[in-house]
Amino acid sequence: MVVVFAIALLDSVIPVVPSETALITGGVAAGFGDLPLVGVIAAGACGAILGDLLAYQLGTTFGSVLERKAPERWLDRIAWARKALGRRAGIFLVFGRFIPLGRTAITMTSGITRLPRTHFLGYIAIAGVIWATYAAGLGFLFGRRFQDNHAVAFTWAFATAVGILVAVELTRRALDRRKARV
């Protein structure tokens, strides 16, 4: 579970770290009875929350330097992000947790734009728990189903997670296109 925690923490700052894979693997192990599912979820959620706080702090620390030295077009983007996060921080932070590069960009941008830390913490706590439960839960379900074959259990759980994320992204794009036509 320490590995799940560490990978979830690192993934918030270094987006190539495979945190979903670690959580799904932990969930599969829980499905086989090797680990407690609640422990896997708690390790993943705590790692994600602390990692998101680290990314936020990096954004806060380097945000003032960025605002002083950034080209004008970047300042316009920061202003847009500040306004968007002011209206919809919860949606961005909760759904962004499920997008590997998105979670890092949104959490750092939250720090750059100085989103109030209390709001940020509340949203990422919700996001971290939902995300960890989702990934570990998929692993657990398929671990139970395919107890005789770890590789099959992991493959099915991972493919299901990817399928769900693709379906959500395709739905989002279709809704955006529909909105653009109206």
C-alpha cells in the first residue's frame, strides 16, 4: 500500500507515473484477498490528495514569477483560468482527477491563480476518494471474478477503466459540438 500511496502522490506532479495502474493492481490484489480494499483506496486517495496539494503549492510558489515574466498571451490565459476556476473549480478539479495530464495542469493552475486553499482542499479530497474508489474498485471486482488469473483480472479492469474514460471524453466532445452549433 506504500507503493500505491507513493505512486498516486508522484502522479499528481509527474503525470507519466502510472497511478491508475497501481490502484487497479492493488484492487486486483484485494480481490484475491491479499490486501484490504479499504487500505488500497485510502492509500491511493491520500497519495492523490497530498500530491495535488504539492502541485498546488508549486503553482503558488512559481505563479508570481510566471506572472511577472510571462508574455502577454500567457497573462490572458491565466486571467481566463482564474475566472473559469472561480466559477467551476469543483467540476474542473473533480473531473480533472480522471485525466492524467489534466490533473497536474488543473492543480498547478489552481495554485497559480490563487484559488482559495480551503476550496481547493475540499474539492481534491472529494476527487481523490472518488478516483481511488473507482480504480481500486474495478480491480477488486475483476480480481474477484478472475481469481485464478491475475493477468486476465488486471487486463479486464484496465480495459474497462480506459473504456469508461474514452466514453466520457467522447460524450463531452459531442456535447461541446452540440453547444457550438446552437
